[in-house]
Amino acid sequence: QRVRDEAKQEAKAKTQVDGETCYYIKEKDGYVIVYKGDQKTVYEYTSILVETLPDEIEELLKKGIKVDSLSQIYGFLENYSS
């Protein structure tokens, strides 16, 4: 039981970066921006122009794409950066 609890705590610690458990990828001023879970605090600015993305991604960015890990963020950014 103790080992299982420690594993859960370790997994939880890995998912919380800077106290955040999720991030949102959104559009602002024509660019893709990554926000922390509060959707107000910028985590990272990108040079990805929204107009260069597929229409369905543009639509999702208007509402915000919720991601739960940094690896998901960087996977998305890698897919859509030039």
C-alpha cells in the first residue's frame, strides 16, 4: 500500500509544473500562445501564425485547446511550427 501511495504522489508531482495541472493553447493577436491553467497567465509565446494553420485548428484555438502536460504542448507546437 505504501509503495502504491508513493507512486501516486510521484505521478501527481510530475503532472504539476509551476503549480499548474493544465495549460491552454490559444490564439492572441494572430499568434499561437500557451497559457497556464488560469487562461490568463502566459506560459510561452510562439512565432506560429494562426493563419498558417488548418481551419479546424484555428477554430479550436479560438476556444482554447486544453493540454495536460508539457510534452503535449511541445508535440502540438512541433507539429505546427514551420
